[in-house]
Amino acid sequence: MSHARYVGRVGALAVALGVGLAIGATSATAWADDAADQTSTSSGDTSSSQVAAADSVAADQPAVGGAAHDAASGTAGPATTTLTTTTSDSQTTTTVGGDGTPTVTFSSSTVDLSTANEHGAKTDAAESSPSTTPEVPDVRPTGMASTEAVEPIESTQAPTGDPAGPPDNPLLLSTLALARRQPSDEATVPSTVGPAATTSAPVAEATAAAATGTTSWLNGLTIVPGASVQLALQQITAAETVLVAQTWGQANLVSGVVAVVPLTLLVQAQLWLSAWQAVTPGAQGLVIATAGIPIVHQLANLTLDVTLLFPSVAQSWLGTAHTFTQLVAVFGSASAANQAMQLMSLAAQNGRVYGFVPLTMKAVTEPVVYMSINGGPSVPVLVDTGSAGLVIDPRYVGLPGLGTKTGSGTSGYSGGLTYTYDTYTTIVDFGYGIVTAPTSVNLVGAASQDAFAAYFEPAGVVGVLGIGPNAVGPGPSLPTTALPGELKDGVLIDETRGVLIFGPNPRPARVGVAGAPISNLKARTGNNPLQVVWVIIDSGGVTGTIPTYLTGTGQLTGDLPAGTTVSVYTADGLSLLYSYVTTAFNTPVVVPNDSLMNTGYTPFAQQPIYSSNVGVGGIGTTYFDYG
């Protein structure tokens, strides 16, 4: 099912249920601007920006694809209005008002947004000089609409598997990805995109650490699912308190009457967010209970899909409330209006739950999405759970205002590609209102651009978006963790429905395993006994790899014979994650003297798989969801 049909199906049912009008009232993300005039303080090692967990785009960032917002327009309060956030230990306290105006204070548990130093020192390298921009393959305009979804209970059982990583192995990096295959008459199979092998000494140290499966590219970021939405609810309550205190509380009857409208709308926003929190577990439970029952299961899925719209409805009410609050200022309560609108802006950012973008399968095995970097064109990139960090040909990046590089390195993929890159900090726009805060992006060096382009040309992409928290580099971070609100929680790859979803897992999990993508599991071929194996669950792994000891025949090289059953289980051997019978096209490459297996694309083709940025030790968790 395509992305358009998926969203359209949900939207049609929403209209039937009477929520379509609310959704259409206001664009959920086109309005969600940043509060520009506010002060932030921090204590200890925990950073605070605006309000803890409000990981919003900076107010002075350049517009990207038309989705950036002018935070200073209509939202900043007067000089006497302050919004102060103080973070101490695990609590955030926000105080609104002061200087003669009533103050409102509320607290919440914080999400640790502090970041450690990037893995390894950066080596000096000459800044690349991008050549003239070539023709962009299948460039699409950046979308503006947005669709939100819902935070579920992430798993029906605790993740299994030893969190410790695989032993050091000199062949590890080369076997995380397949050797390049030649195109066939049936399908053009691209070179495998796997974790990067780094050759510059400082980065190599970081890569070797990541290869153990215990090093995290989250760089100290601790994500608490649901914390951003809870903070949004508190900010809505604070906005209501400010409006009441400075209109009716000041005996300003005219502005008080006007404030009734935004107050009513704010209540609606609260109701929809609260309904999302309350209804989601039951909707997910219904999907689980009806699994395997035709028609009934489809209806259960449709019911769950509708709940994914609840946060979008809340965003619509927030946007409309923001608009009507401006009238409160006109009728004599400018201070109340400005304070309330600042809080609404923050609530809109924190209330972002899910973002949907179309997912296209190219060359049979490659999941592709479109993005714009630093205001450049919207171009195709590979979604790769098997690596960490965004790597792209700079000829497809908006270069004006890019700034100076923050690091350099040399990396590569199996099949003969080695490339240099320079790291910059800029904005990534996925379209549909999904825009990151400034984040690290690796631009391929000038001398490597042609080889890089030729290597990925069969897959029809110009870059790789690595989203694996404990994958092997190149890092230095995951751009998806720079998204606002709950969008940073993780990524669902749903190839069947043709959609990529940012945020908490929207579907009920069948089973979860520790590590994303590297996890300690059990596997077998045919009727051979189950054996322990370290597995990289790799959306960019094409048809995968398998170590010799799992073949049961002593095979050292070549493809695993067609007709062989491959089965992968949780570490305790009790839960089947996926199983398939190899074919002439879809079969893993046998790798001798290695203990690591690469799944390739097959498990992603069979079921939705969610890569979570939440997990013990920052290594993430991989969830195999109900379809």
C-alpha cells in the first residue's frame, strides 16, 4: 500500500468519525513555530533549551524547503514577559511571567539532552570543493503537510539477548555488508550499504568500539518515550492559567470574554492528546488479539490507524487557539496573550508525536526516502539501519550558508568503495513539516564524489541515512535524534504500507531484541541446531551474509544454495523473528571465519520493523511488529 493510499485511508475514516473537519482546520506543523524570546538556565551536566524535551528547531535557523517558521512573528512577548526554564538533576521547572505580572510555575521530569564529545578526535582534511551540480535523480519538491501518529506500548515482552557486543574480529567491518553483485536480467541489485569501515586513525578507534555493539551513537542523549507529550500537556495547562489569571483574574471582562474562545480550544487540544494516551493501548491490544483473523484484523488495524490522527487533531486545536489568542491582546491583555502564545508554541513542538514520509523500494531491496539538506533539492537517500550518520554527495546539498566543517574522515563500504568526507552542522528536511534542528551531516570529499555516485547509482540514491544507534559509523550522530518532540524516539520501516514513520512505535510489537541493529540472537539453516550468532538487522544489507558455521556444510564462499531455509530467533531461542527459503536471487553470501550475520532486506519485507533509540546503554532496541 502506497504512502498516499495509507494516509488517505486513515483520513477517510477520520472524516466518517467526525474528526476530519478538525484536522483540516489548521496545518499541524505549518503553525508550530518556536518561541523566540525566552531565557534558559542549566545546572550540572544536563542541558536546557527552552523547555527540557522541547528539541525544537532554533528560531534563527534558515528556512528549509519552506518548512521553517518565523518564531519572532506574533509569538514573542514584550520585554517585561519572561519564560524561564531551570533544569536541575532530573526535574525541569518552568516559570512564566514576572516583572509585575502573575507567574505560573510547573515542573516535569527531564529528558537528558546533554551530549558527550563526538566519538574520536577529528582529523584535519582539506575542505571539499563540490563540483557543478549534476542532474538530480528523481528530485521531488519538499512536502508541507504533516501527519501525526501515536505512541504505543513498545513491546509485548522484554528485549532478549546479551547486551554485550560480538568479539573483536578483523573481518567484522568487511562482513557487515555484501560484496557488490552484478545486475541481473530479473532485477538490478545494488551494492550493499552496510556500516562504514573507517581508515583514519581517530575515527577507526570509534568504529572499532561501535563494532562491539555496545558503543552508542546517541552521544549521551537519553530519550524517555512520552515525556515530550506530557510536557506539552503541562504547557497547555500553563497557557490556560495565564489567560484566566490575566483576564478574568484582573477583572478585565472584555478580554475575559474574548479569552473564552482560545481557552475552549486549548481544552480540546488537551482532550485529544489525553485520548491518544488512553486509547492507544486498547487499539494495539485489539490488533494483537485479532492477529490471524481475516477482516476482523484489518478492522482492528484501521481502528489503530485512526488513533494515530489524534495528536494531529490536538495540533489543529492548538493552532486555532494560537490564532484567537491574538485577539486577547487587542482587547487589553497583551501580556497574557504573549505569554500564552509562547507556551502554545512550545506545546506544539513537544506535542509532535509522529511524522509520516513515503517509503519507496528501489532495485527490489533498497528502502528510499527523500530529504532536503541545508535548503537544497529534495533527493533520494537510502534508509540504512546498518549504519549511523548521514552521508551524502555535496552536489545535492544547499551550499549557501553551510558554514565551516566540524570534522573530517575516511570511510568506505565493501565492494571497493573508499571515500573521504567532511562533517558540517546544518538542517535536514524530510518534507511534510518534518525538520531537524541543526545536526551533523557528512559530505563526501571532492575527490571521492564520482566513485561514490557510481557506487550508489544502481540503487538510485545520492546518500545514505544511517539510523542505527549501535551500528558501525561513520557517525558522529544520528540526524533523526535532532527531530522535535517525540519524533526523535525512533523510526518504523513499513515496506508493505510504503511508509517511514518517525516517533514512538505506532504498532504493537510482537517481540523486541536489545540492540539496533547489532543484537545477540540465535539462527539456523535447514534443520540444523540453533546456534548463537551476532546479527546486524540491516535494512540496507541487500540479501545479507551468513557465517560458515551456520551453513552446516562447511561451505566457505559463494551464495547459500537456493532452497535453504534460514531461521532467526531471539537469544533464548523461543521466539521466531523471521524465516525464509532462499532463492537464486534472494540468498545470503557465505562468509568464512566470522561470527556475524547480516539479515539483508528479507525481515523488513515480511513485517514492519521499528528501530528504537531507547535501550539500556544507549544501544537501542529493535522491535518486530505485528503487520
